[in-house]
Amino acid sequence: MALIDLTRVAKVYRMGDVEVHALREVSFSVAERDFAAVMGSSGSGKSTLMNIIGCLDRPTSGTYRLDGHEVSRLDRRELARIRNRTLGFVFQSFNLLARTSALENVELPLMYAGVPARERRLRAAEALQRVGLADRAHHHPNQMSGGQQQRVAVARALVSRPRLIVADEPTGNLDSRTTVEIMVLFQELAAAGITVLLVTHEPDVAAYASRVVVMRDGRIRSDARQAPRQAAADLAAAPAADAGGEGEAQEVSA
């Protein structure tokens, strides 16, 4: 059974007498453990599609089943519960709290879910260990490089033990080597059984996914399987980071 299953999903935004058709009867499914990239130019509908898949918005028509459950007609509170239980999000801008440690940033979803403090700390530390940042747990964002901040964001997405990671342009603010490091992490998560759905406008990034979906004018124009590039091999072949680069803390003014 597909983890994500959309059938003839449409999304129409009404602005006065004007209707904007962001999605036009899109049918789309993603199996568990898959790593899919969604590409498209601005206005193609890819962000609207990801918002619906991420339970941040509801379709105007059509059906959306997440893990076999119809979620397209749930109210805001029910969608929030689904998000907290099933989904993890990674964004381009990291969205970390500036005056809060990495550990405390990762704890936040569990705090909102009412998880006791001791368990929150243990699970947040485990998530940071998983992304290779156990030694940065008590650093603040301004003491970390961009790649380290994005790995904290990935750890925050993982701490709720989601079935699906939704990543919206997660490498947009990163250099080429750090981008490959993040792709190594996503490929490892997919291999471990977590479904990864990635929005990107970069073909070089989409090459690491096992499936590439291209959108245009609110429709899926192509949907193809591919042999993904192996990020670990690319990282091993890449030049070492410069001193003061990804491996070093980069303290900047808050």
C-alpha cells in the first residue's frame, strides 16, 4: 500500500472574481521507503502539492490518503495531529530559534506534543547523534555552519520518528559539498525505511533521488524512475572542506 496516495486532486485559489488553478486533477502515489524529488519552475504547482501532502493545506477536490487514511477533509486540529505524528519537515531557511541550543531546537516538536522533559532530551540527543552532531548539542545556531544548521533541522524533523520527511529546497542555502552531505543523510534515511519527498529546482540534487516528478501548469508532466547517484561516493571523491568551512563552527552576530 502506498504511503501517499492522491487521486484527481485539484486546488483552486479564489481572489475576488479570479480563480487560480494551482493543481489540476493530480494523481500521484509514493511507496514507503521511496526517495522522490519533485521539480518545476515557479508557478508549476510543486509547492501547493507539497503543502497538501504535508497536511499544511487541503485540496479543493479529489482525495488524499496518507498511510491509508483519508486526510483531505480533516479540520485544522486533526491535520496538526497527523503532521506531528507522521510527518517531519525540512526547509531551506533552517527555521531554528537563534537563542536556543541545537538540543533545545530539536526538542521543540516533542514539547508541543506533550512528551515529558526527560524523554524529550533523550530523543533529541539520539536524533542529533543520528545526523552526526552529538558534539554540537549545546551550540547555538550562530555557532554553527549552514550545513550544521541544516542537519539540526533534519534532526528536528526526525525526533518525532516520522514515516515521511518533506524537504522543501533543503539545499538552497548550502554550498556544493554540504549539499552532497545532506543528500548522503537523505539516502541513509530512505534506506532505513523513511520515505523522503524532496522539492528542488536543481537537477544535480534531484539526481540523488530514485524517482523524479516534473510539474508544469499544475499538472505532472513526467514521472520517471532512475538509478540515483550515490551521494556517499560523490562525497568521498569531493575535495576536503576548507579550514573554517563545514567542519568548523562559524560564529556570527545574532
